[in-house]
Amino acid sequence: MDPKSMTPSSASGSALERTRPALMLLQTLRPINLEITDMVVRILGTLPVLRPLRPAIVAAVGEAFGVRIDELEDCADAANQANAQYLIAATPPAVQLLSEQVVQLRDLLHTDMMALIKRKLIAAAELGELRGAVGFHNQARDVSQLVELFRKRWGVIEQITPVTLADLDNAEALVKEFLEMLGARQIGAPNAAEFADINQRAFTRAVDTYDQARRAVSFLRWNEGDADDFAPSLWAGRGTSSRRRDEEDPSPIAAQPSTPVVPVTPVAPIAQPAAPAIAPGLPGNSPFITR
């Protein structure tokens, strides 16, 4: 699909289209601190056990929480679709293709450089640390760093390395083209900001809806203590408990959910009868009370 022809609501009848009005009402957006595909899989995986609990949840805490369970599938599907559209818009095929060429070139230059280092023709300290092949700018910087060192030591390695000066010239030209494309994409990517916004909104609604369903299950299964068997945390297994608490309750970016949730009314504490007064001097009274 051509990103120029896409809009975040272009798939008529899709979950993203159905939920878009609710997404646009959101004013508080969560930071995207989960891998969205993993999140979607986890949410959809809970539906077979959450749906049978719906009648009991409605009876216990109200229809509003039952609606949250009804909305979960569309919320998860919408988050998945919004993320896919965002990734396509943010990384056009031309950028990805050039990135693959840069990574391949980086690997070749790095292999030849390591052979020279093993022969002790170049000191490892001269190369320093490379940034790695993950991330477009890291890829470009690594190739530039390798090319620079090849040129610096050319007089020593010219007769040994399979790399030629033409190879180095081509590498520099490829990196230049790659960086120019990245710059153009960052400045003029069509609808990039809109896709990013919809992606964050869909993520927020999916997490918030699941969170409300999980609250209802926790209330329903409080005595049994097995709520996580029905609706486990989306952050389960991602570090220490304190870190999970921070991630599950991030600082708000701004506002309220689109549809208010009916709160569960807390049970009022049972009043205890007042203890009878004890006369001064008798057991149970303070020995320091004076008349």
C-alpha cells in the first residue's frame, strides 16, 4: 500500500475505523511502553476466559465493565492496524531497501577490518566501538567510521585488504544518499505525525480498556486470589515489581477516557460500639488521671 494514499481510517469497516471516533475523543495519551504486537496477542489471548465471566462481572460491578469486555477485541485489532499503518508510513520501502544495502556494506567492511586487526596491522583501539546495525543512523555512522579508518591506514593495508579505494568512495556515496533520504523522510513524510498520533491513541485505548476489564476481574475473583489467571498484567515478566508498577501507571500526558466507567461503590465500614468508660483508679484506666 502506498503511504501517500493511506489515511488512518482508510480501511472501511475495520476495527480501526469503528473505534476511530472514540480514539479522537481521548485527551490523555499513554506513552507507548509495550511492544504493540505482544500486547495485542496477550489481550486477544484472554478473551476466551474473560467472556464467560461477563454475566458475573455485570452482576457484581455493573454493565459498564461488561461493555469493556465487549470492546476488547476491537480495541486490540485497532491497535494492531494502527501500528501497522504507522510502521509503513514511517519507514517507506525505499528507506528500508537502502538500509539493507548499508547494513550489508557495514558487515563487509567490518569483517575486513577485523581481519586487519587480528593481523595487528590496525589497533583495535583505533576502531573504537561501533554502534551496531540496529537503527538507521547507527548503520550510517558505523559505515562512515569504518571508511574513515580504512582511509587513515591506507598506506599500511593497501596491499593486503580486498577493499579498494573505489569501494570506499561508493560506501561514502551510499551513506550520503541514505542520510539525505532519512532527512527528507523526517521533514516531509506524508501524514507521519497523523499516523503516530492515531497509533498512540489506539495503544492508549487498548491498554485502558484492558485495565478496566482486569479491575473488574480482580474484584470478582478477590477471594479466590486467581485474577491473574484470567487477566494477567500486560507488563508481566518485564522486570521487578516496582518497575512494573511504574510502567502500569505512567504519568498522564493529559485527560480522561472517552467513556466514563461506573465506579465500584466501596463497602462502608461497620461501626464499632464505643468502649464503656472506666472509672479512675480501676484496672484498665490510666494511673495518671487525676481529679
